[in-house]
Amino acid sequence: MSNDTARAGAKDIGQSDAGQSYTVPGFAGAVGFDIPTDLLIGGDWVAGWGGGRIAVLDPSTGAELTSVADGTVADGLAAIDAAEAAARDWAATPPRQRAVILQRCYQSMVDQADWLARLIALENGKALSDARSEVLYAAEFFRWYAEEAVRINGELAIAPAGGNRILVQYQPIGIALLITPWNFPAAMATRKIAPALAAGCTCILKPAEETPLTALAIGEILLRAGVPGGVVNIVNTSDPAGVCKAILHDPRVRKLSFTGSTEVGRILLREAADSVISSSMELGGNAPFLVLDDADVDAAIEGAMVAKMRNAGEACTAANRFYVQAGIHDRFVTRLVERMGSLKLGPGSEAATQCGAMINPAAIEKIAALVDDALAKGATLRLGGKAADGPGYFYPPTVIDGLSRDARILREEVFGPVAAVMRFDDVEEAVAMANDTEYGLSAYVYTGDMKRGLQLAERLEYGMVALNRGLVSDPAAPFGGVKQSGLGREGSHHGLIEFTEAKYIAVDW
Ligand code: ADP
């Protein structure tokens, strides 16, 4: 389909009222609106060109929750039309006004945290407590970028040779394609939408197929908070490769912000290369967690539980490889097994659950394969180690130790509730093992000696190091990786600048 046809069609589908929606069980009437399950294009909920639907499953039961509209290439192009039509006015909207709208988005998400959390728990399978934390974390990106929207300051300098002035202004980069994963369906969306909007960009959000409902709920919240039609468009699709490729080859699109696997990140970088599109990439990780002999064991265990078990291990920042010094190793393992073993495994939407379901059967297969490989190569199983029977996709909290250096789990991201523990004697050896990976997202260090901890943090080849802390994520901090964990930063002022271009004006006055 040509762009012209798609453009003409955008109007038609923009005028159609598809009207399908979903009600979160237990919240009928309490939400104020049903969640639209169609595509959001130009401020309208539309069925799209193909008319197909994607089934949304509950990983805790395997049952279908509902279905959402399945966007096609034509819908992707229609979304670009809508983003283009809205671009000039949004870029010209005074920063203070953009900030006020973003602040309303923040407040609205906080006010509606209960049902949003339940929705995330249903479609992602994560524990309700994790889902609630995610909603509040996701909302914070709106608050932070409401505050940043009015601080997009430029620069003025005198050229070193004198005379000329160097004037730099940060302008919106243009239409952005935002591609998000299923593990944090709310936070990964808001971490991209909020800075894009603060910078004055319009965008197209392409959520993960597994968790489209949260994105659609956020879309309705944004519209109700006053985000003009076309500023944020949402296209779910069962053909992410085809739709994203078409969008990235449209010359009107100038920014790609992706969170997902390193493998897909590489594909997208190649696609983006054709039109030289500015790309921010948050890719995989395989975080090491170093515990030195002088660490406070209680604090290290608390940190380990957060770093490992937040989201049941389905996080790119999740601690996967625990390197524990010999003097503290046995105590650490005993305590970790106790704590991990006490977690209640269960359906995400049940309040008592502490470790929810994995996203799909493929996730279970991958976790099982990595655990089995480690055990076959001589590791000892301390806890768990066997997928639970269905229905639903459950893998229990698992601890293995004494791994051989060639165990695959030390190189590959497990993305599940599995802690692999290695003993070390010499700190130099631990640093070498921690850095021996293609990934470089986050690392954790526990030590009683801050000077030593800071020195180690400098030597760890990671974009983020948590020192005596189990959580790195913070909307006010630059989140991102080095090596094959990514390009660019999200959150903080850095995340805003990613959605701008520096315009240099040479002046002689
Ligand atoms: P995960 O392994 O965590 O599922 P993926 O990298 O496969 O992560 O998916 C993250 C996001 O990337 C999802 O929104 C998915 O639909 C999208 N995606 C997957 N393959 C492609 C592709 N070839 N082009 C564009 N987007 C893709």
C-alpha cells in the first residue's frame, strides 16, 4: 500500500468507531471507562485495516482475557500520518502547558493504580505487589518529565577565536517510534512517552504482543488528561517486524527508542541504518551481584531478594550471577535459600502471591534449559529447579551454586527466578568474572567499605552499578547499558535530550 492510500485510509479508519473494550474483573463501574481494545490513531480508537484481532492471555491460567486489534503496515503508516499532523502544534505548545498535561497523566495513573495494577498482573502474570510498584514507577516518569519539560535549556558561548557567538538550541527530534517489551508494560511505555512529549515530539507506541492492554489503558488515560489526538498513537500488531520496518523506512520518522532483547535490537539498528534514524536501545543484561566478605549479610540478602525477585526475575536489571566471597559464601547461600524458599508462588492477581507466573511456555523452557545445563555441568541444586505443573506458566524460585565456568547461565540471560551462585577468593577474580560478558547493563556490589565499593564500581563495565542497594531504577537517574546492553540513556535529563536535536546557530552580532 502506498503512503497516499494509507493517508486517505487513515481518515476513514479515524472516523470509524470500533468500540470494542475490556473491563478489569472486579472493577466494573469503578474505573470510569472501559479499556479500549482497538488501535489509537489520531486520537480515535479504530479497528484498523486488517480487521484481525490478537488474543491476550493470562499467563497464570493460560486462558484468554480478551483480544485487541491487530495493526497492519497500513495502520502503522496511518499512525505516522496522525503523528505528523499533530507534530507542529505539539512542538509549538508552550513547555509549561506540556508540563501541566504530563502532570495530569501522573496524577491520573496514581489515582487509578489499583485497577491498573490488577490489569498488569492479569496480562503479564506478575504478582500484584510487583504490578502496583510498577504503576507508581511508571507514573513517576510523567511527573519527572513534567518537571523537565520546562528545563530544555540551550547554550551560548563565544567562539574561541572571538567574534562569533555559538548559539545552541534543543529542538524536538521529530516523530518517534517507541517499541516496548512485555515485562514492564506500563513503565517501559511511560519511560519513552513522557520524555518524547516533554521534548515536543509526537510518537507511535508499538507495545509487546503479550501485554497490549496496559498500553491501551495508558492511551485512554493520556487522552483524558488532555494529550491532543495524534500526539501519541498506539499500534499493536502480530507482525512487529513488518510494521516496524515500514515505519522505520518512512522518512518522516526520526527517532527509534527500543527496549527488548539484544537480538531484536541488532535487527532494528540495521533497519534504522537505512534512514540513519537516531536510536536509543535498552537491551539485555546478565547482572552480576558481588558480595564481599566485609558486607553486612542481612543487607546483602535484602538487596539480593529485590535485585533477583522483583518481577520474578523477569527484568533486564535482574541479578543473575551471584559472586560471593569465600568467608561469607555459605551463610549467604543458606539465607538466600531460606528467603527464596519462603516466597509464595501463585497467580499474579492473587494478593498473597510473591512470585508470579512467567510470560509464556517458551520462557519456562529457556529457564529449565539453563538450569538443567548448569546441573549437568556439575552445579548443585539448593532450591526449586523444576517447572510447576500447569495450568499457567510457573517456575519456582531456584538457587544453584558451585557452577562450572562454562555453564550457559553465566553467559545467557535467564529472565526468571533463578539465582546462580559462585564462590570466589580474590576480588580481582570476581571483577574479571563479572566483566566477562557481552552485556553491560547493571551490576550490584555489597561491601562494608565504601571506598573499596566505589573503586570497584568504577572498574565494573556496566552502565549502572548499585552499591549496597538492590534497586537501580529511578526516573531521575540515567538508565542504560554499555557494550551490547544498549545505546543512550532513559530517565533523567539524558532521557529528554535523546528526543531532541542540538541546533547550532552561528551568530556574529
Ligand atoms: P523479549 O525477548 O523480551 O520478548 P523482544 O526483543 O522479542 O523481547 O521484544 C521486545 C519488543 O520488540 C516487542 O514489542 C516485540 O513485539 C518487538 N519486536 C520483536 N521482533 C521485532 C522486529 N523484528 N522488529 C520490530 N520489533 C520487534
